Amino acid sequence: MTRRTKGLGLWIYTIIALVFLLIPIAYTFVFSFNDSGKLNIAWQGFTLDKWLTVCNTQGLCEAFGNSILVGVVATVLATALGTLIAIALVRYRFKARSAISLLLFLPMATPEVVLGAGLAAQFLTVGAEKGLGTIILAHTMFCISFVVVTVKARVASLDPALEEAGRDLYGSPGQVFWRITFPLLIPGIAAAALLSFALSFDDFIITNFNSGAVDTFPKFIYIAAARGIPAQVNVIASAVFLLAIVIVVVTQVSRAARAKRLARQLG
């Protein structure tokens, strides 16, 4: 097999993989414009009504708002706690350090059914009423592990000489952290926060065990599937996807513009 044939095969495989991944997204986007009734399966015609009447479906916007609230709060808590834990694990030596590192990996390796059932049993034991509070606690718990792993890699890659230079210039520990260490950690912290929010917003299994009567967006979809998922669900899913694309494009363009300005200044 020649190199050209191998290259062509790789291109064909890549295209097939991308098409396979993008078909569900394309289906969701296209059927958000479907003029359907209760069942949004067969194409009935083009309409913009579903985009203009998103909240007309009972409970949909409330469930979506709950998912956003839970995702934001759990992300803030998990990112703050996970960042502190990651710094402590990399920079300090203390007893049970290895055991803590191992325990932090357990939520990532534990099946969500087991994790959700275990958390539900704990909340039941302490008499906690299931609702938004228990969902936020559950999401914060399993998101911390992902934050620690992500930020820990960033902390380990920092050059200690930069912080030593700050201390040589008579900077206090607080000044060195906030003016040198923290800005260098921001890319890792931001990546961990985005990952945490995506995991929290998308979670169903753990949420279903610990939500009680409160609905989130994934839970609403699961319940609605029994009687037919309305097209308004496709609208929200499409809007979230488009927003994510816009954020990624703006971030990449801004980064390229900064790099170009820096290169111009150095040149």
C-alpha cells in the first residue's frame, strides 16, 4: 500500500467519523424548525414558531433554568475547591497525600448509577430533603475530581523560577500568588470550569437519584420521551450548541489577535 493510498484512506475515515458524530447535531438543529405536534419524529414542514414559543411547553424553561443554576453553582464550588486541592497536592508534602490522590480518582472511575445511589442513601440517612440543594452538592462532589486532575497538570507544569523571581523582588506570598501563580493557572482553571459545567449540565443519572421533584433539562427530556419530545427541546439544544460554537470561535480569534499583537511588539 502506497503512502498516497494510506493518506486517502485516512481522509475517508476522518470524514466518515465526522459525519457520524455530526448527524445527531444536524438532526437536532434541523428538527428544531419542524412544524410538528407532540411527536417531533417525521418532518411536517418548516416553521419558526418553535423558536418563538420556546417557553410555551410546560416546565421546559424552568427545567433549563434549573440546569443552568445547578451547573453554575456546582462549577464555582468545584473549581474553587478543586484548585486549592490541586495546588496542595502538587506543592506540599503531607501524610495521606497519596491516599487523597487515589480517593479523588474514585468518583471518576465509579459508575454513575453506584455514585448516584450512594449519594441518595447518604442524603436519606441525614434526613436531607431532595431538591436543588442536593443536586448541587452531588454535582460539586463528582466535578471536584475532574477539576483536580485538570488543574493539577497545570500546576505541575509551572516553572518555579518565575515564583522565585517574584520572591527575590520582595513580593509577599500573596502578591506572588495573585500576580504570578494565579495568572499562569487561569488556562487550566478555565478548562476545568468549562469541563465541570458541561458535566453538570449534561448529567442525568446522578441527578435523577438526588433531585426529588425538581426537574433539570436532561431529566425533562427523559420524562418527555415517554409521551413525545417537543420540538422546543431541539430549539434549546441547538441554541446551546450554537452558543458554544460562538464562544470557541471568539476565544480562538481573540487568542490569535493577541499573539499577532505580541509578535508585532517583539518584532
